[in-house]
Amino acid sequence: MVRKYSGAQDINMFSLQALCLLAFVTVTGLSLGNAENEGFAAANWEELLEYDRTQIENYPQDAKHKVFPRDCSEVRRWGLKHIHTSGLYIIHPKGGTPLVVFCDLSGPKGDWTVIQRNHGSNNFNETWERYVSGFGSPLNDHWIGNFHLHHLTKQWIYILRVTLENSAGAIAVVDYYGFAVDGKTDDYTIRLGYSQGNITGTFNDNVKFATYDHDTASECASQNGGGWWYGNCNTPVLNSRTITWGEFCKGSCRRTVMKVRPVCQKK
């Protein structure tokens, strides 16, 4: 499978590897994202619970420590190599704003930035502006925010991993190589890349994000609720109380997690 890259050419596995190497050479000389010189506040600070705020591993202690990794893959590479525990960290995607995310550092094949978690405790029927800025605690049901997702995924060539658990306890995993989200002017259009996984079905590719109050194409968000890349009303939907994904779960999935990391894992 190939996907149309945002404003460029189609991408397959070979070109992904080439672009990954080019991106690494291009950005290794750049400084990491940093917070404003005066004061500090993560973009999603108000969404955090009091407990969450006490669990941030790299919270700045003073004005000299307000430089943060661009994503979770840089947590151990950038001055925090002693850390091997998954948890809350402040990241600052290039061109974006600092925010608190959950970093999954448990796997041997890369450190993941979690962008969504849905265990059914939130109906996800939020407004367009809430989906742009993000909502929920990164330790619980949440959405990272389309603004942040755009700036995060334009830094590198990314893998999106989707993990689902259905009502029978079966686990499914799908990876998308070349995942990216366009900016505001394109209504945060999704670019999936090619997929590998152990279940059939997939998201709709190259479609705009929609919510009940900002549904310019399919009107599926107006009918079904939630916020998603609706190409049609039968597409898999993960931002809803009734999680759907083809035959694997027809509105009966127990949980989902979406997380990203660069194709070229930086060590």
C-alpha cells in the first residue's frame, strides 16, 4: 500500500527508509524544543488532575531547565538515559507548544508517545475546538489534540500503532508506517501510509477530521458523535464510547490505545 504524502509524492517502504535517513541528517543539528523564557505552563495543564501534576518525570525545577524532548523517543536520548519507566513527561514538538503526554518506554523496539486512550469512561462527543486543543488526562481516556498531533507528526516519518481489545479479551494490533496529520487549513487531514496488522479493516485515508459541530463532508460525526476521520459512516471509529472496528468489534471493544514513534528510532 502507498499513501499520498502531504504535498509531496507517494510513499512506499523503500522511500520511507530514504526519507527517514534524510530527516535524521536534517534535524540532528537542531536544538530541542523549549518553553517560553518567562514562566511555564503545558498546553494541557488544565486537563491534568492534581495527581497527574505530581507524576511528571521531567517537570522544570527552575528557569534553566525548560528544554524538553520533541517526543518520547528522545526522553532517554536527551539527558534522561537513566529513565526506564513509562509515565508522564513534558515534550515540545518543533513549532508547537509544550504539553504533558504519557511515554510508553516498556518495549524493546522504541519509545512511544501515546496520543489516545479510550477505556469507555468518556463518550468523546466533544466540540471541534476541544479536539483541536486536546482533552482528558494522559493517564486515562484522552485525546492529545489535533494541533499537537500535526506538529508532532511533521517532525519525522512516524509509525502509528493502534491496539484494541474486544469484549472477548482478544488483542489486535495494527501499525501504519508513514502516519501524519495535516494542519488547520486542511482540517487536520489524516495520512496513513501502509499498514501491517493481525486484523482486517482500516481507517479511511486522506480524509478530513470531523466533529458534530464541524462536519463538512460525510455528516457522520453529526449522526454518530465523537470526533474522527470519517470517510463514511461505517469506518472504524476509536474516539467514541462505542468503539468499532469491522468484525473485530462492532461497538463492543473494551479499550483502545493509539501511540506514535519515528520510523527511525533515535538512540
